[in-house]
Amino acid sequence: MWFLAIRSFMAAVNCPTPALWITLAAIPTNALLAYLLITGQFGLPQLGLFGAGLATGLVNSATFLAGIWFVTQYRPFRDYQVLRSLWQFD
């Protein structure tokens, strides 16, 4: 859900390319990690359906962190200072 907000911000700034690449990297990563955690390959525990949920949660967290990294480090996103007043009440 949080990555959706960052992706919408990137689209509003008219630069959706980083969100596209993050999403394209996340899809096969999620599939591979879910397969490994469901079946227990390469020494990982066999977790079944819980492994699929765990993999999806981890990949969604990683996409959010990647989006935050792009928004705070690269232009034109950096100019908006998205996280500047995160702890201040409006």
C-alpha cells in the first residue's frame, strides 16, 4: 500500500520509470522466493502457504524501501523533500 503511494507520486512528477523497474524486479523475486519458501529448497525451511505470505511481505517491504530510496536520492523527486516533515503534525 505504501509503495502504491510512492508510485503515484512518481507518476505525478511525470517520471514513472523507477517505479516500473522496481515492480519488474519485484515480480520474479517474489515468485522465486515464494517457491523456495513453499517447497523448502536450498536449505530453507518448508513453510507452505505461510512461506508464500512471508515472501510476499518481504518483497513488498523491499519495494517500499527501494521507492523511498529513489524518492529521497534522485532528481526530480529529491526537490520535493517528501520525508522532510514526516514527524510534524499538520
